[in-house]
Amino acid sequence: MIGNTVSGFNVLQDVANLAIRESNIYGNGVQQTPFNCGIISGSGIVIVATDNFWGSASGPGPDPADQTCLFGTTRAVTTPFAVTPFRIRIGGAPFAEAD
């Protein structure tokens, strides 16, 4: 989830056993308020979002990383997080990373 104009992930409702893992989540939410949201949710659940690269080696937070934008009783577990971006392969060839 890289470079989306809204959030990377928008969790709208209670989803049992939701887990987001081993993903690149950054550069999202440039045209919404709040800005810079890799995950946005007010669903009231615990979102397990471990082992993701958030755009910074220090995990979710301000630019260049994305943050979690959570409302109400929604919570996210983000540690441990990846400190480098994941390389994505399509058909055996590496996918070019966005700058």
C-alpha cells in the first residue's frame, strides 16, 4: 500500500482476526484529513499490523513514515515492524520500488 491519495488500509467494520503483515505501508493519505494514514479505522477492533515497513526504520509515525489513525476504541499492534522495505517480485523479476 504505497502512494494512495486516501489511506493505505481503511477498516470500516469489525473484522474477526484481521492481520496485515509483511507489507510496505507508506506515502498514503495525501488528500484526506487526517493526513499520512497508513491505516485508518474507527471500527473498535484490535488490528494486528506487525512486521510491516511503514516508510521509516523507526516504524509508524510522522513523514516519511505513515501513521495509524485510529478512533474510538480501535487499537493497533504494530511491533515488531520491518526496518527496510520489502522487495516485491512479480513473475520472478523484482518490482521497482517507488521513490
